[in-house]
Amino acid sequence: MRWSTMHIPTLREDPAEAGAPSHRLLLRAGYIRQLMAGHYSLLPLAVRVRLKVIDIIRDEMNRIGAQEILMPVMHPAEVWQRSGRWELMGEAMFRLKDRKGADLALGMTHEEIVATLATELSSYRELPQMWYQFQTKLRDEARPKAGLMRTREFTMKDSYSFDLDAAGLDKSFDLHRKAYARAFERLGIPAVPAEASNGTMGGSDSIEFICPSETGEDDIIVCPTGDYAANREKATSALPAVDPAVDAVAALPAPERFGTPGVRTIEDLAAGYDAPADRQIKTLVYVLDGKLTLVLVRGDHALEEQKLVDATGAVAIRPAAADEIFEALGAHPGSLGAVGVSEYPVIADVALRGRAGMTTGANTDDVHLRGVDVARDIAVGQWADLRTAQPGEACIHDGQPLEVIKAIEVGHIFKLGYKFSNAFDLSVLGPDGKPVRPIMGSYGIGVERAMAAIVEVHHDAKGIVWPAAVAPFEAVVVVAQQDDPAVAETGGQVYRWLQDAGVDVIIDDRQVRAGVKFSDAELVGIPFRVTIGKRGLADSIAELTDRATGETVRVPLDEIAEHVRKTIAHAISGRP
């Protein structure tokens, strides 16, 4: 590999359209070029990194006994309709028709397809099964941005497990969790497991692997002691215990109406009517799968919509319009409540359970109710954790104040349960000869997003600082004076020695100044630079520079190949 003939179109200035460090540096260093929003060409250097990332993930998947397959990108609509996700995916799914008019989709994920394959499983003796692939996914992102971080076309390593029972799924899930932790460590990504919502995947438990980063789009609630982390959509916290005696002081035999002219907000009611926010019931009105629903949270709490989706299983969710609310309840927002409401479902946050002496709207404009006893006065049909956990609240494990950090989601593992097994009528004969439904898991890593996350973590003012395990080349031989025959010849000899030693190496043999070569090597992020120049050659010395630390050591020419090989091996393994 010669720099003079390889396509490495580096840029001297930062591209104006790039904000995130990974986007800016991957463009500047000649790794990627944009075709249109959310679609990128990977240039030669990026392809080399991508393959190394894939190789590490593949190695860890094989290590847990998973088998590699490859499924189509284009899917018939019928399989998505069968699972119920044809409508659920909405505008995020690319859809098209073939020449015969058949509805097709471009795969966002492959649960439906792998479940179709699994219909050939017939006996419990064939379980467990773990299948994985590296395949292109397409999602019509509303706002693709940040280079490879959020695209519409990307490579996903997705794997799927089939087990006989929940205990088997627990084992498959744990195998993937450990494999992901090892893979991210080898990739140089400081990934942290965090509890997460299953979203459109269905099922029960899920864990996100998140990489803390200021450019991340996810808010993660974490405990400073490290014993709790969860996506804001899933996070919970411990609230101070409510003193029943305090509630009893504000309690009344029945709710009492009182005028509140002009009151429209929680703050208005708290300020003017001796009704602190934590003693108010906030009534929100949503339309869940076409049905008007009252959603109750404490006045000082915010609703986390994803928790509402998870709690109800709703496919279509939206806040009710003002005219819908007035027609149903006879009042406008600001005066709404659930006392006496029986014709619409009511779901309430668990922080309201057992509360008395509360204040809420009376479903009459400019009128509220005080002395409300939730159990007595409101027909709550479902209790759920609905509120958004906030920084400063207590950790559920040790009571420490929670913090919020920004992070990049680099992997996600799900316990799917029986959603797809039921939809596709998966069945095997159990040990007793009776049909048993296999239970499923799903596990994903975005390959290009992992590349971007590595750059977000490993860069400096000079450019990218790739970990040796994923760098496009482990070392670069820089010929400082290409026009000097002796220097050029020695540079070529060192390059061949490194190749023979098994080093993944490129030689910079361009007819440009040494400073340009040094800058490009730093921008591109090659971990080790071997410099061959006139002064060193006079002493039979080569200079070895570590990109990460900037340290340079002088090594005899006849020892350079073995020295570089050992240095790289140490950098990759972490062992001397």
C-alpha cells in the first residue's frame, strides 16, 4: 500500500457542514463523502476500518456459538403486516411496489424475516439457536445528521436467539451482553450498559450500550457510584416518602370546588391558591390507538411519553387536540381533571398512588377541586411508572443524587419474548412431545455508528487517533526525503521488513515535504509512524512515533521490524 497511489483525499480546512468531531474528521481525513442527506460513500481508508470493526464483532459472536447468515434487504409487505409492524413503523420505513404492484419494504430490521426462517425448526433438540448477520439497513430518518452517527443507510450486525424457555433466553441474553462488552472494549469504545425501552421491538427487558459523549443524542440518567444507568425513556428514581399525616391535614370528606379565574398552569395554581405543585394532579389527555385516555402525573412531574407507550402497548399515540378535549370533558387545558370520569380510561403515575388532600381541575373552566383522595375519587384503571426521572433525584439503589449525561447508543440487546413467535406461529416439539413456542431475543450493533463513536472518543486537535485494533493501517513508513535515493531505498526496505513481520503498513512515498506527510499521518490517525530520514540513516536509526502520546523513540534499523511488531501487539492486547 503506497500513499502515492491510494485514494486519500484529505482536506486542509474543516468542512462547513460538519459539526460533530467524527463527521468533521472523517470528511477531512478522506474517509467518507456524502452523496445526499443520510447516505455516504466509504472511501478506501473507511472500508479498511469497517472491515476491522466487523472482524472484531464477528469474532465475539462466533465465540458465543452464534452462526452467521445473510438475509435479504427487500421484504414483502405480508411479513410486516403479519407482525403488525407495517403500520407501526410509519414513515420511517422505505416502501415501494414492484412491477406487479406488490407492496415491498426495505429492511429496517429483520425480526420478521428471521422468524420466517425459524419456522423450519421442529424439535427442542435444535434449540438453542443464535443466528447473526452483517447487513444493510435502511430507515427514512426525518433528520439525518452528524455524518455516520445518524444515517438512512447503514450496516447493522443483528443477531437473533431462539430458546426453549425464559431461562434459556436469559442465558442467550447474558452471552450477548458479555460478547458486546468484550467487543466494545476491543474497539476502544468505553461502552456502559444502560436500561432502555423496548420501543417498537416489543418484549420485556432491553439494555443499551452507550458511549458517553457530548455529541450524543441520548440523555442517560446515571448514578455517580456507577451502580445505575438508564435511558431517560426508561429511567426511574426514588422519591421521598409521603407523610400520610401531611395528606390528612389537606383531606376533605369529599372534593370541594373553588374558583380559579385565569389559572392555566401548575405554577398559577401553586402561586395563588396554596396548592404546591407536588400536591396537584396534572391531567393530560392523549389519544391512544384512537381512544381518548386521561393520563395523570403529579403536578411537579413531567410525563415521559415512551413510558406511556410501553405501559399501554399503544401503536398510535398523540396528545388530544383542544376541540377533542373540550368535547369530551367540557373544559379547556388548565381546568382538567379525572374526578368522576368513568367513560374514558384513566392511567396514573405510581407517585399518585394512595395520595389524599390533592388538588386538580374540575372539568369546568376556571374551577378546581381540593381535598381529592385519589383512591376514593378517581377511577384509575392502570398504574404505571410514567414520570421523567430528573437529575438530583435519588438513585433507587443507593440514594445518591442522579446525574444526566449525553451519550451515543452503540448497541442494543432485547428480550423479545413471544411477540414474533406468536405472530409467525413458531412451534417445536418439547421433551414431552407437546408443541412449545420458542422464545426470542434480538441484538444489534451499528457498524458505521461504532466507527463514528470511536472517532468521537479518540481524536485530538491534529486529527483522528485510531486504536491500533481498528486503524486503517497499524503503521506508516514516512520517507522524509523521497528525492534522496538512499533514503527512499531504505524506506522501501523498512516497509518490506514490516510487511514480512505481519504489520499492516502503508508507505508514504509522495514527492511532498516531510511536514505534509507528518500532518496527514496525524490527521488520518495511523497509530505508529516510522520515519526514515537523512540524519537517522547516517546513524542506521529509524524514528518510531506513537500517535496517541506523541512520544518518539530511536530504534536501530535492523531491529525496527520486530520492535514495531511488539509495540503494536502490546497496543492491541494491552499486554507487554
